[in-house]
Amino acid sequence: MGKSDSGDNNDHNGDSNIIRVCEKGMYVDVWGGKLWIDVLSATLEYGLAPMSWTDYLYLSVGGTLSNAGISGQTFNHGPQITNVYELDVVTGKGELVTCSEDRNSELFHSVLGGLGQFGIITRARIALEPAPHRVCVRWIRVLYSNFARFCKDQEYLISLHGKAARERFDYVEGFVIVDEGLINNWRSSFFAASNPVKITSLNADGGVLYCLEITKNYDQGNADSVDEEIQALLKKLNFIPTSVFTTDLPYVDFLDRVHKAELKLKSKGLWDVPHPWLNLFVPKSRIEDFDKGVFKGILGNKTSGPILIYPMNKNKWDHRSSVVTPEEDVFYLVAFLRSALDTETLEYLTNQNRQILRFCHDSEIKVKQYLPHYTTQQEWMDHFGDKWTQFNARKMQFDPRRILGTGQQIFQFHPSLTPNKDDM
Ligand SMILES: Cc1cc2nc3c(=O)[nH]c(=O)nc-3n(C[C@H](O)[C@H](O)[C@H](O)COP(=O)(O)OP(=O)(O)OC[C@H]3O[C@@H](n4cnc5c(N)ncnc54)[C@H](O)[C@@H]3O)c2cc1C
């Protein structure tokens, strides 16, 4: 872990090991290549922590800010790109620029969610909140056999954003269960091997179950009052009454939960395998059509990995950033996080991803890809839609020779394109 210190220090001397925590300003300055797990360790030393996370913390700050950085806290705090005060960026023109809402704001908004197209983030100033030293997490999973009820409850829970902490959960996610093997194995410490979940015994609607996953942070000294708060919130939900699974764990262990799964999978040689992932933002108005066509249709009963589903509030996203989301106040992330252990499965899952995208296109479900993959500029133009003209203009402004992020295949490197004299 890097050094950290307190005080409002603006000395960005390029030492990539330094993580500077400013207690007074409630922010941390970190090098773009730092992993979120290191940011967490450093800020916790001051009883502080970032507010918005990804499910997995062994990702770099620059990498997630180039996409959005989402998890179960997004409904309340917005994605990670909503929680950044300032950046240092080396643009495609080779200039080192400090930018924020008020200073070089066009570059600031371009780079956030900008897929690495406009510059390299070398430093980020990230907002912090108090993280009590003895904080624990009550992690709860409840099951639904009815999709409409599941969505109604998820949407209700995210509508509580901005309420006092005792009146809402801290994290809201969920996942789709089409095969029992998965629910009883994946992150399996939750559902006891002696008491496995049986889809058939729960009257699953169309053979599919939905699991709502919620958490509440609490101080070890306040375990009683958290019980009451949780009961009051659960009472408003419509899940299968016998399906409440609960576990308590330290705050850091919860945030770092996927790393445990990683270590387990690594030990079995199941981590470094192809992952034909597909992440979609689906507008709320069409999520039931998506369920019928995809979860109860195209998927069949073997998924090869977790399928996450949780809603987010659009008003927590800054429309000036480069990321694109559906045009509705609430939209869902549906993440097909699947692994292929052999080439046959890889082909099968890749084909299924194509089928899902085709189904959305044919049914006019206006999904947007998160962590997008396209191979032609026309597809990218369709992806950005109304934002394309601005995205293209920003590229011309900050990386006129198109030297950055060529792997995304959005723009082609153009050796003969020399920067405009005015751009220098
Ligand atoms: C196991 C796993 C779990 C994940 N879970 C989540 C999740 O819960 N939520 C979520 O939102 N995302 C998640 N992601 C996706 C993740 O946000 C992106 O893959 C992100 O790019 C990862 O950062 P990285 O450090 O691996 O970046 P890299 O893979 O190194 O880079 C990816 C992209 O980011 C750009 N980039 C990287 N660093 C910088 C920088 N300093 N400045 C500018 N551009 C840069 C690169 O140009 C490239 O386009 C997950 C990914 C993995 C592998």
C-alpha cells in the first residue's frame, strides 16, 4: 500500500505510490493506476472511505472512472464518476491538465466514462464519507418467484435514495437464478450446503427465481436498533416469506467479497478463462419484456455464471459525462458475467449474447451497453446516439491524432492527421 498523509496538499509530484487523504476536505488524491482496494485501506486509516464502489476492488481508479464504476451503492450515491472532484489528465496532445467542474470542465466531463479516448487519468480526487471503525454489514438475500414483484420492490428500495441511513438500505443489487447449481455454488457461503435452495420447490415463475440482495451498515454497538430498522424495511417487501438468508461480516470483507470468490476460482484454475461478458442498461419500461424474452426465453436453464440485475436512478448520473444510459428516470443494469471453460461453451455463450442483442433490437428495447464492445464506427455512432457529435468533437479537441484507446475501435489512428496549429 502507498504512503498516505493528511492535510490539504496540492503537491502532485508524480509519485505513483502516494495516496493523500485530506480529512478536512473529505477527499483522497490517488494515482490513476492505484487499485480501489488500496484506496480503501489508506482511507480507512482515517475512518473515511469512498461512497461508491464496484463489486470487485482489484480494479484501477483510472480504469473504472473511464467507464462509470457501478455497484449496489449507485442508486444512492451515483456511479464512481459522480463522486470525483478533480482529475489530472495527460491528453492525447501530451498536455498535463488539471480539470474539475470549474476548471477545464470540458476535459473533466469528457474523461469521465470516456473509455480512455481523451487522456490518461494520472490523478483523481475522490469524495469520502465517514466509515466508522467498527462498522459491520448485515447482508441479506431474499427470493422471489414473481418478476413483477421483484422489480417493484427493487424500484421501491432505490426510491429511498437520499433518505436518512436508518430509512433505507446501503446497497441494493439482485441476481437471476435459472439453475440451481449456480445459486448453491456461487459465493456459496450464503446458502448452506445442508439446506440447498431448490428452484422447483419454490414455485418459480417460468423456472426462474430472482434474488434481491441488500445490505445495511451498522456499528457493532448498535446491533439491536439495526434489527428494528431492517425489519421495518423488510415488512414493506413482497418476497417469499421463508426465503430470508442473512449473514453479518466486517465492512471491508463485504466490499472485498468478490476477491474471496476470485481466490477460490483461481485455486481451481477457473479464473483465468475467457469471460464473454455482456452488460446492458435496460430501461425500466421494458424490463418485463426483457425478462420474458431473455431470462425465461433465450437463456435456457444453464447460465455458466452470475447474472446480476439491479436498478439505478438516472438523476444520480451527470449527463455531461461521456457515458450513455437509457432515456428513462430508472434503468436496470443486467450483467451476464459468464465464464467459458472450453471453446464450445465460448461459442455457445457468444452466440447467446448476440441473440440477446438481436432480441432487444427486434423488440425495440432501447438498451445501452455498459463496458461496450463494438467493431465498427457505425455501431459506436448508434451506441452514443445524440451524444456522438459531442464525443467526436471532444476526440478532435483532446486527441486529434487518435493515438489513445485504439483497441476500442471507435476511431482509427491516423498518422497523417497532424494536430491543428490552434490545438497545440
Ligand atoms: C473481475 C471484474 C469485476 C468487475 N466488476 C465491475 C463492477 O462491479 N462495476 C463496474 O462498474 N465495473 C466492473 N468491472 C469492469 C471495470 O470497471 C473495467 O473493466 C475497468 O476498465 C477496469 O479497470 P482496469 O484497471 O482493469 O482497466 P484496464 O483493463 O487496464 O483498462 C480498461 C479501459 O480503461 C482505460 N483506462 C485504464 N486506465 C486508465 C487511465 N488511468 N486513464 C484513462 N483511461 C484508462 C483503458 O484505456 C481501457 O479503455 C469489472 C471488471 C472485472 C475484470
